Amino acid sequence: MSTRRIEFNVEREGERVKLLSPGVGTFSQARREGQLLSSGEAAGVLTTLGASCALIVPEGVAGAIVSAAPERVLAPVEFGAVLYELAPLAAGAAAASSASSASAAQGLVFRSPSAGRFWQRSAPSEPALASVGDVLEPGKPLGLIEVMKTFTQVSYATAGGLPARARIVRVLVQDGAEVSERAPLFELEAL
């Protein structure tokens, strides 16, 4: 069963952008302050009367989250409530974002296969399963996705046009962060 997708409403104030709730319900899977959002990316879930919709960043919108995440996992929201405030990317960050977008266009971003909590290590005392500089080949474990206390291993695969061998350039999510389906997890370079 696929999840419906709906875009955030947008309000611009100078260079800042506010992403607003397109409806009434509960907001979950919120991204954290400091994370980057870009067009077409899922950035949370709005549930109304038991029906869930993935909230999508509209075309032409990108920036760093400068607002705090909701205090509750299922935060009640009204129509037009501000869910995120985004600051524009600095010139250097914008160039990096453009390069990252170009990499994404070339398929050089490894994305989450499902929504849940992404763990970089198999246990709190263990090292990360994948880190910057690691060479990836199909089947290499990258982390775990937790959904309702059930853990599923995330492994590197060449699906979506990713190369048979790649190197991790940047880890894009924090250990234990909530991620949506198709959220970028690792930035890669082809080998």
C-alpha cells in the first residue's frame, strides 16, 4: 500500500521560507534543526483521521532548517501551521548543494529504502557500520532502519543507477534520526 504525497504550503519572508501544514492532523517524522531540505524530498508525515500523507518539499524550495523540531512525536497541527522555517544556503553551501543536487541527479546519493529511525551502528557500543571514506560494494551493510522496535539492515545496492563501487563522501543523517522513505542517507562518489 503506497502512502499519499502532498506538498507543503509555502510562505516566503525575505530570504527565509516557511513550510506550512496543508491540512489539520498530527505531524510526525519531523526533521531536525540544521538538516538540509530540497525540492521533491519527503520531510514528515501528516495524519488526518487515520489517513497518512507524506509531506513533500515543493519545487524551487531548498534550505537549512532553522526551526526547532516539535516536542511531541505526534504533534497536533492546524491548517497553515509553520512546520519548518528554512534559511537560504550560504554561497559556499549553495555551491555544495548544487553539486549535491547534481550528484543526486546522477544517482550518487544513497537513499533510505523505507521510513523509520536510521541507526548507523548495530549496538550503542559498536562502531558505525559505514563512515566517510568507506568503499561500498553491493551487500555492504550501511545501517539499520527501526520501525516499531523491528530492525531491518540497510545494505548498499546498485538500484537507481548507483555504481557497483562507490566511496562515502558525506553522511547526511545523524545516528538515530527519523527518516522518510527516499530520504538521502549518504553522499557518494563513483570509483
